[in-house]
Amino acid sequence: MAPRQTRAVAPSRIGGLLAVPVLLAGIAGCSGSDDEPTARATSSATATETSAAPTSEAAATPTGPIGPGCELVFPAAAGGAPADLAAQPVSAVVGANPQLSTLTAAVGAANLVDVLNTREDVTVLAPTNAAFDALGPDALPALLADGPRLTSLLTHHVLPGRLAPADLVGEHVTLNGDPITVAGPPDAPTVAAEGTLAGAAPATVVCGDVPTANATVYVIDQVLAPAG
């Protein structure tokens, strides 16, 4: 009987076993190569989304009139559209607004109409009628009868430069020559209660960043107090 050829089979099996790790290594190498472009694409997409996303500061920057009462104070149907207001001097804009009639009377009594109309590039903080009413029934007659005090009070509401909301927030020197501090965020600027004549609540913007021919107007809900 012929001898069994066991020695020839064994090397074949060993060769097959040795080939398995090589084959697995090749599969692992291919898998890593396929994943690398995917990882790069994912990383690139993430970077693109991150760079495209707006920062919180940019998103919070106002791009037009601010305040909850713009439609009430400057209704577009009554000539309150920005394009209509931008062609008129500031005293004309204030004088034509029924919400600002007390301020108009005060400016006239202090002979400041021409001063406001001829002053280029200023920001006017304009108190509403309600702001003057909050001072009590005797406050306005007393102010109107005291020319120097009235002038000081009104010019305290005028700041140099056409200030956008982000620029309004900060410290300024008024046309009266005294300081004023406006806190923020830019879309809701305030003056602290101690900076108001009534002293009971901070001044907030009813409608602001409204352009006129020579000034930017911010209608506020408190009368501000000059320093000292």
C-alpha cells in the first residue's frame, strides 16, 4: 500500500493560515483609507458651518429703528416712514409729532429751535409727553418760567454725533457740557433712574435710531436730569 502524503498537505494549511493575517491587514488598511476622506469631508463641513454661523454680537446689532413704540410714535401712514423723516430738520420732526408736543413747547420757550435745526450731526433724546406728565402738574410751569434751568435741561438731552444704538451705549458729554451714561444692550439702551428728573425709574427708549436731516432721534420715556 502506498504511503499517505501528509507532509504535502501540512505546508499548504500553514501557508493558508499565514495568509489570513496578511489578508486582514490589507482589509484594515483599505478600511482606514476609505474612512480618511469621509473624516476630512466631515471636518470640512463642520468648519464651514462654524465659519458661516453669525456671532451672537453680530446677531444682536440692531439694523433699524429700535424700541417697542415706533409704530405709535412714528406711524408710517402719518408720514413717519424713515425716508420722510430723514428729509426734515429735527425740530420739524419733533414739532409735528403729537406725542412730543410738550417737548416742542419747551424747546420754543427756551428759544432753541434754530439751535437744534442748525446743529449738524447730533443725537437728540426726546422725552414724551407722558415723561413730562410724570413730573407732576407743577413741574412743567416751573420749568417754562426758569429760562436758564430749562435751557440746561434741554441741552442735556443733546449729544454730539449721529449715534447708532451700539454707539449710544457708553459715556458722553452733552451739549450742556455735562456727562451722561447710557447702559445697554444696544437694542434696549437705558439711563439709570438717578439720571432722570423724577428719579423713580430708568429711562428707556420708546423708539430710537430715527434719522432726520441733521440729527438722530431717540424718543425716551423719562425726562433726564442735568448733572449737579
